[in-house]
Amino acid sequence: MKTKDKVIELLTKHTHLQDSDNKLICTYWFNELLKKQIDPHKISSFEFMQMYAKSQLTNTESIRRMRQKVQEENKHLRGKLYKGKQTTKQDQWKAELGYGKKEY
């Protein structure tokens, strides 16, 4: 299953993940470890870090970017904070670009 499909599945099944990249990434990795037949409750943090360093787990940025793309394309998968984030970012960019400033 591709990253996009996994992200869609997680955001659909667990709506609390829609507003938290950290929770989404951890849940994604939890399922990834299970798929590799590794008990997430028994793996040490050192073993986990080794796996991540060796790129044996999906990169955080790949998961985050896919979440962003999926939510952009699928309104029903957007969390409660989505609109607030978009408005704030857009206002910030507009201000930085000088839009909305009245010049006399």
C-alpha cells in the first residue's frame, strides 16, 4: 500500500489524527512496525532510532507532505484546525508580499 493510501486510511479511521502530524506519524510508524512483525511495545528506543537512521521507516516529511496533499484534495479529511491554519498562513504571506497595504 502506498503512503497516500495509508494516510487516507488513517485520517478516515482516526479523525483525531487530522489535526496532529505528530500523532499521525507515530500511528503510521506503529502500523509500519506491526507490518514488519515487530512489536512496537517491545522495541527499544535505540533499535527504533537505528531503523529510522537506516531509512527502514517512512520519513516524517513524506508522511506530513502526503497528509497536507490529501487534506487539500479531500475536504472531509480536514481537521477542525485546517481552516484556521490556512487563513493564518495566507494572511501572513499576503502581509509579507505587501498585499492589503494602503499606500497614499
